[in-house]
Amino acid sequence: MLEKNLSKTMSSFISVHDISVVYSNGTVALKPVELEIYENDVTVLLGPSGAGKSTLLRVLNGLVKPTEGYVSSKNIGALTSSKQLRTHRKNTGMVFQQHQLIGRLTTLQNVLLSRIGSYSSLRTLFPLGKNERQWALNCLERVGLIEKALERCDALSGGQQQRVGVARAIAQRPTMILADEPVASLDPASSERVLGMLRDICKQDGIPAVISLHQLEYARQFADRIIGLSQGEIVFDGPPLDLNDKALEEIYSAKKL
């Protein structure tokens, strides 16, 4: 049974309206979901592999098109047209599990790539200006990598590469950040550092973040709110302190009959 904190009074930033996702092979990835993502919250999507975390996260940015239902945002409204979706994506920073960096480029160049979407196709044929370079350097400084600005990304450790990914996301000047299993391939020390930086930056900048994780300890440590998923359904929604044994059994139980 779904446990949900109904006392939340924060303003909604993005809403999911009766979303379901069925893939072309017949796999039901998400059953009908109603959900509000609140401003200034760090929300963690928690659950085992195949629970629907990544699908829900990608629905929030239009990377997966829902079979039914729609997404709306406070700033844009219903994301039902290609123009609205492009605007939403431009304002949404993404942090990926496998970094998605270009190894032969420097960390600075990788961060600057996030600014291309703000310019016309013709303008992107020329180097970005001094102000953009300074902004990218500021973002690298926020993740503790200013001294690595001119090093190739493929020379960095996995944890450092993911911090470049965070810098690239914030360089986009986003109104929301989505992170899909951002520490799945990192050691515990690097994982805590990346998640701590991501949380601190979102709190300092006053922007919401939605992070999919499968590590229970990190969800409890870094989330304001945890949404537990099991087999495409939301079975828990509340603060970390409410994530008790009963809720965990719902999230991680075997297939429901």
C-alpha cells in the first residue's frame, strides 16, 4: 500500500498527469502515475533494477514519450508540443550514469558544450566568448576541479569525470536537474562527494533535483523526499525518516500477485 506524506505544502515545479509507459515489446515500464515534483527539493527515485526509476526520470525530460498522460511544468505549462519540449530540455540539466563526456576534449571544453543550446547553429561554428568561458570555469570551481580545466577528460578518475558532468549540468543554467544513477559506477567516497556537491549546489541555487538511485543509504543521506517504485508503481512517497521496514518491503518485495 502506498505511504505518502500529505502534509507537503511546497509549490509544485513539475507535474506528472496520469502517465503510463508501455514499450514496443509490450513491457509495462510505468503504470498510471500522478506525481508532483516540488521546488527546491532533492527528490530521490528509489527502487531495484526494473522498477521504473529511469523511465520516470526520462519522462520528466521528454526522453521517453509516455504512452498515456502528459507532463506539465510551472514555467512552460503542458509539454505537449515540440517547441515547449525543446524549451523544457534547454532548461533541464542532465547528469548521466556513464558521464557522456568527450574524452579527447578538456574538462573546460566539455562544460562549454552545455552552452551551445543557447546559441544559433551559425554562432556555434565559432568559439564561445570570454564570458561563457569564465562561467564554465566558475562551474568547475564549484565542483572542485578548477585546476583540471585544461586536462583531457579521459585522464580523470571516474569520480572526477562525474563531477565534470555536474559542472556541465549547472553551466546550462538549469531550472531543474535530473540525474540518472549518477554514482552507480563510483566507489563510496566518490559517490558521497558527487551526491553531496549536487545537493549543495541545488540548495544554493534554489533549483529542484530528481535523482534515481538504488543505494538505500545514499537516498536516506541526501534526499529531502524519497519516491519508492516497484514494478512501475509508486509504493512510497515521503521523507527519509518515514522510510520504515514496511515501506522497504513494499519497494523491494517480490512480484505482487
